Amino acid sequence: MDELVAKARAKQPGLIVVDRAVYGKNQNYLTPENRVPEKALPYPWESCIISGGGWSFTPNAKYMSGRDGVRLLVDIVAKGGNLLLNVAPGPDGTWQQGAYNLLAGMGAWLKVNGEAIYGSRPVPPYVDGKLRLTRGRDGSAYFVYLGDEGETRVPGEIRVSSGRPAADARVTLLGSAAALSWRAEGTGFVVIVPERTRAALPAGHAWTIKVTRMP
């Protein structure tokens, strides 16, 4: 492993590697396998998750849905982790249709909500009820609402207990250009999502409130 890492870093000095469960210089992050930690971890980590069947090809495998994939991704990223999604090819190198359906569902969601995921940073307390929190490099805060099974629309009011926008902040729903109104409540705030916005949601599975400025 020492030789392999040295050769790889000669080409890409910033490369991170993992010598699984072997503590030392070649274990730059840890890999909880097929599970997601309940809380954020104090070191770099990545959840390795089977998307359907097993680690290797399983005939007629049942894959997780796009909704489940989105919820999994959001929960992991909000806790500071990375998602490694295992898709096992068949003997001829092709994937089963369930894998394509899963990735298409996640891809459609990311086209609208990707800025809350890519290049983001975790924000304590990470989880706020049905919300998952992240922060962009420009300081924007994101609150991703994970609905219950069968919840197909974002609620008319979303309560956030962790912090409050600056007075001149702009609050929006990703995928919609309209500014949303909000009011202070306790130590947090409540975002009001009008019916016209709820009736034309830009994405399914989960919805992201963006706040351009948090104190």
C-alpha cells in the first residue's frame, strides 16, 4: 500500500486514500459500510451503500427508489460525509433497469438542488427535525426538507429552529425564482411557501430552502 500510494500521489499530490480499517498514514478517511451514522463524525468519512441486490451482480435485483436515493444522499452530506453508491454490472457489463431508474431520479433532483450538495459544508446541528442543513462556499445556508412517505408537496410553512436569516437576507425555494417571506419564531424562523409555488414544485422527493445570508 505504501508503494501504491506513493506512485499515485506522484501524479496527484492531493489524493486521499483509504487502507480500510488499517490505522495510519494510508487511512485518510473511514468507510461505514452499508450504513449511515446517526450523527456527524469528527473525521472524513464515506458511506458505502448497496443500491440494489448485493455488492456483486444479483439477478432481478430490487433497487432503491429515486426518492430513497435522494434522502440517503442528503442525510449523508448534511452530516459531513460522502456517498459511494454501489451499482453492480452484469456479466456483460450492463446494468439492470432499476439502477438507471434510481440514478435518473437522483440526477433530476440534483439538477434543481445540486448547489445544496456539491461543494457544500456541514452545519451544526446538521439535523433539524425533517430538515437537513448545509452551507455553500459563499455563505448561503440550505435547509433541505425531507418529507414523509407519500408527502408529495412541500408544506405551506417550514419551521427552522437553528438560527435566523439576516434582516436583508433573500429566502427562496431552489428551482423557483420567487422570494419567500418569513417570520421570526422563538430562536428560529418560519418560511411561508405560497400555494402557487407549492402547486408548481420544480423537483420531487425533497425541497430546499436557500437563505443567502445567515448571521
